[in-house]
Amino acid sequence: PPPPRAHLAPTPRGPPPPAPGPDSPGAETYLFDCQENLYGVQSTVTFHHFLRYERKFASLEQLKGQLLGTDVAQAKDFFAVRQYTMG
């Protein structure tokens, strides 16, 4: 198998957004600039920084806007300031 790789990413924790089926994940990690299909691949997540408390959103679109906008920007800033690099 290929060697493990590391990616910088925010990971929201808490109840999953409304989704079909009982097997919806309790956490999803958003990998910056990753184009690989990693669904079903076992991975390890290490938490480095707390971004915000859980909150309810009026819609899935608002949640996506928070995650892909504000949360991603804050996470990238956190890693950039500390000069984290992964490769």
C-alpha cells in the first residue's frame, strides 16, 4: 500500500446535518485542495485548534457557507500562522 499522507483540514464535530439514512457520519473532515476520492478509506484525525461552538443553521446551504467560507478561511489562517506544512 502507498505510504500515509497528511492533509490540513477543518473537522466539524457534533450531530450531522440532516441526511438520509441512519449511517450519516458524526464528523466530516474537509481536506483543503484534495481531489482524491477517499470515501471508505480509513484515516486518523488529529485536532489542533478549536474554531467555534456548534450552532444550528436554518438550511444546509447556510451550513455549507459557514464551513466552506468562514471555517475554511479561519483554519487556513491558523495553519499558515503556525507554518504547518504537510506533504
